[in-house]
Amino acid sequence: MRKRRKEQGSTRLRKNDLLRNITAIFTDNPQKTYNYKQISNQMEITSDSQRAFINELLYQLRDEDLLTEISRGKFKLNSRRGYIIGRFDRQGVKSFLIPDDGGEPVFIPERKTGTAMLNDKVKVFMYAHRKGKEPEGEVVEILQRSQDTFVGILEVSDNFAFLNVQSKVLNSDILIPKNKLKDGKTGQKALVKIIEWKHTMKSPVGEVIDIFGDKGDNDAEMHAILAEYGLPYKYPENVEAEAAKIDSGITPQEISKRLDMRDVTTFTIDPADAKDFDDALSIRKLENGLWEVGVHIADVTHYVRPGTIIDKEGRERATSVYLVDRTVPMLPEHLSNGICSLRPDEEKLTYSVVFQLNEYAEVKSYQIVKTVIRSNRRFTYEEAQNIIETGMGDYKDEMLKLNELAKILREKRFRSGAIAFDREEVRFEIDEKGKPLSVYFKVQKDSNKLIEEFMLLANKTVATHIGKPGKGQKAKTFVYRIHDTPDPEKLENFSAFIRKFGYNLKSTGKKTQISSAINKLLDDVMGKKEQNLIETLAVRSMAKAIYSTQNIGHYGLAFDYYSHFTSPIRRYPDMMAHRLLEHYLNGGKSVNEKDTEELCEHCSNREQVAANAERASVKYKQVEFMAEHLGQTFDGVISGITEWGIYVELAENKCEGMIPIRDLDDDYYVMDEKNYCLIGRRYHKKYQLGDELTVKVAKANLDKKQLDFVLA
């Protein structure tokens, strides 16, 4: 009995050896075709029984999807083997290829990643796929770099220099020859471009493109954040010069082509520090008893013509970027803060949606029309809010009526299934050098909601006007702002998590049922310690809103048709919408859908990058602010659980830091992903998402934008 087992083991071993050798032959010759005789000859196998066994193994490898049978008895390496192209990705410490053909990810061992960086387009050689093992490959060529410029801190020695990089994309510092240093000095923040990186080189070689200034200097740090995300940090002089030549052009001839609304009461409501006023509201009572409300938007495309260098620059940027201490405008300031800005007591060219509303805020008619206006007053949100609360102040009757109509519009929207994500935004009071002095929270009040409702109404109206044409007519290509329904699995996971806090959320059913359940949850958590955590997770369970020519409606707003029309000074999609509207209202044919969709994708991507940069600037200021509070204790709530530590958000100022897992030395803690917690193996102590903790500020690392806490 023992003897037979031994023989079986030996046969299995022999079979594994044969499979390995056969696989190697096909892998080394991915373009060649072989039958069992040719494979046997290569392996110097002569016995008929062994050759028959080789034939069996070839069919086994075919069944395992390693080989393809080209014709009867002739085999070739499966085309998904050999070479494959895709995107290089890292997940934790592991590297993968995400194939362009949509197949499953391919594991790439660390020693076989070559010089590949995150998101590079690469060519990978696929090794034989064995049953029970994940597909494995080796990077053989970098086809396209995702990024070739990096921000870091210079370290200069006598003969050469390094750029110390803090990047998820690049795991190495960059070597800089002395003649490529541009007089950079140790401790300065710089932008460096990789100029060479061969397989044989441990580090890439680069040259300094720009020096931002000393580490810690506010301007240097803000410019570095912009450059880190591939965003422009200065305006090209030739574009500024071109913009300076543009005249406001409000001539009698131009006015005669437009609806003249200069005599109608009109005002703007904006943040106190805003300079680019791109929307204004007008209101008057008509003889027919209806209210005429005009939503007037800066007519940016009247000044910025397609194909000009200003348009090309704006299209590339696609959005203004709002960092903690500055705005990086999409358009030159001569346009954004000057000619196009709807400043008080100045005649301005606008593109307007003029509504006739009854007392129930029902739209009885509207017109989309080019206009000329003259704003009577510039209000800050605080000034408008004061009028709403006290009933006193300039244009109080108009302000109060607009607020009354806006509240009705808002209530209708929520009845239709809109979701109320009115999240607090962190803001900083900063001194003239950019140093944060205090943290405060921007809360949405009635004055904000007043503007929001009329902008939503205008955006919805222009989208419906194009997207829902008359009977028998086909909708023309347009730019929609779309928001998909939540992913059922994400919503179910979120629902399961909040049950631990005693909340219930209906995660299946009609759209309106789910949205009203989410609204009830957001009301229930208001003012509770877990409010911010649950709001954050609720947002994460939602899809992201994007731009597209393919309209699927906007789930979060409960609109079937929605676009962006109201902010052309700071968003390129709004400029696209203005141009398309004008083109169609003048009888133009539908534009090329493919080109428009590509531009929509570009704008969606740039919007996401800008949002990431904005978050990074907030994070930097939070760390800078907390550096003044080292050693102090704060109450907080666990806002994130990872294998490397516990993230805690402080209740007082919403600053987030981490307790490294290595500092939890009272036990060995393991991650329970399903239940969002760390559990001690020995004493079973649990750290759960949402738990309250008291922590002490231990470290503030500005280079990494990272706070370290310890348990107090």
C-alpha cells in the first residue's frame, strides 16, 4: 500500500515537471504553434507512452485556458498570455496590471515591476496561468508615463542633488545632476521633470523646472500643491496680454440686439471675499399678477471666442481652483474679475433665463435670452441673511419675496426626492502671510439657499429646453450634469454599518423612497457626535456627479434634466452650454456628440483633480494650525480604520490625524473590514468607526500633510 502511494507521488511530481517544461516552451515562443510530436522532440522524449501523455497534457493546458487549439492537435500560447497592455496599479504593497481588454487584473511581483509608476501605460509579459494561482506578469516596456514631473524638497551635495518626493506615484527619489539644478538649494520646494530612467538605474534622473521657494513658505507650499496635481500655478503672460485687449463692447448696436433689463431691480449675492460675480437676480411684479424673476449669467462666451488662446487655456484648465487662501481662475482676471464680473452700477452683457412665476413658485412661462443688465447692489451672503432675518435693509421687499419663492421651490424639490447634503465646510481665518489663526465652519443659511434654488431652476430649465424637445423632434447633443443612482451594494454596506449606531436605512425600493430614507437619516444624526462620520459615509455610498452628453438625470437633485449654465466664469462646461444654447436657438444643427463627450470627460477629470488639490490645501492648513497645539488633548471620533492605524477627527475643529497601529502596544490588533473596526487578539479590545476617543497631538508633519495622535 505504501509503495503504491509513493509511485503515485512520483508520477504527480513527474507530471508537474512536464507541465512546467511544456509551459516554458510556449511562453518562450508566444507566436509559435506546436503539436505533441514537436514538444516531445524539444524535450527529447521518445517513448510512445510518454508522447501520448504529452498529448494529454497539451489538452489539459488548453482546458486550463493557457493554450489555444489553432487546428486539430496544434496549439499556441493563449493570446491573453504572451504580451498584454494595460495600466499599472498599486493596491497597498501589491502591484497589478489593469488590462486594456477588460480582463482580470494581473499580479506583478515587486522584482518584476521595472521602472513602472502608478497609472503608467505598460506592456507586460504574461507568465503561464496555473490553476488556483492568480495570473502573473512582468513589466517589459513603459508605453506612456502617467506623470513625468514631481514636487519635492531639494537636498544638495557637492556633486549632485536629490529631490525627496512624497508621492503615491513614485517610490523613489530623483537624482539631479549639478548642471540641471537651476541654482536650487537644500530645503527648497521644487518641480522636477524626469529626463531618463533606464531599467538598470535605481533612481530616475531629472532636471529642475521651477523652484517655488523655501519649505514652509505659504506661497511656495500652495504653488507646490497645485503643481503636485498638475494644475497651473501662474497665468501665461501671452494669454493675460490677449485678454487685456478685450473691450467690454457695450455699444448701442449690441444693446439693440438684446433684451434691455437695466431698469429692473437687480442684485448679486456672493461670499464676502468674491470678486468674480457671475450671477445676478432681478425681480418685479408684472401687470398679469405674476412675478418676473430673471437669472442673469455673465455672457462670457460673447468675449471668449472658440479657438482663441484664451479659450484654449480655459478649456485646458476647465475650472477655477479654490485653495484655502486663493483662487486660481480659469479665465484671466481682466475677464473674470473685470469685464464679465456683474459689478454694481456697471452695464453688463448677460445670458439670462427670465421666468414668470405665480405665488406658488410655479413656472408659467420662461425665455432664454441675451440681455443687458445693471446691478443695483452687491450683497454678501451675511448682508442678505440679515435682511431675511430682520426684514430690514436695502431692497428688502425684493429679497424677502425671492426668499419666499426659493423656499417653495426647495420644498417641492425635496418632495420629489432630492437629497439634503448641506455639509459644514471647514474654513480658516488666515493672516497676511497665510498662517492659519483659527478654524470656523461655513454653514448654509437661507441666503445661500435662495441663490442655490434659482440657479438650480435655471440649470434645470436650459437642460430640459434642449433635452426634451417638442413632439416628433429629436434631442440635440448637449452637456448634462448627471448623477447616477447609488450602487446597491455600497448602500447595503452603509445601511448595515449605521445599524450599529441604532439607525435604519431602507436600501431597496423606489428612488424617492431611498432618497427620503437618506434625508430622514441625515435629519436624525444632526447634532450627534457621529453626524460628520455618517454624512461622510453617506456621500461615499453615492455615485459622483459628472458631465456627459448621455442624460440619465440627476439623482441627488431629483431632476430628469440638469446642466451647468450659471457659472461660466469658473467652469468650462457652462461655457459649452452657453455656446450650444446660442447655436441651437439660432437654428443650428446638432453638434458632434463624440467630440462633446470627450470634452465632458476632460472637464469631469479636471474637476476631480481640482477638488483633490483643494482638499490638500485644507489638510496642509489643518496640520499647520495643529502644529501650534502639540502636546494638547482634544476629544474626537474615530473617522477611519486601516491596517496601519486609526484616524480620528477632532470634534472642536474637524482636523483629522492618525494613531499609528504600532503605538497601540497593549495588544496585537487585527482589522475587521466588514465591521469597520480593529480588535485586539488577546484582550478583544475593540476600536470601532464612530467611537469617541480623547487624543493628544504628538506630531505635525507638514511635508506629508499628516498629524500623529496618541491616546490620551
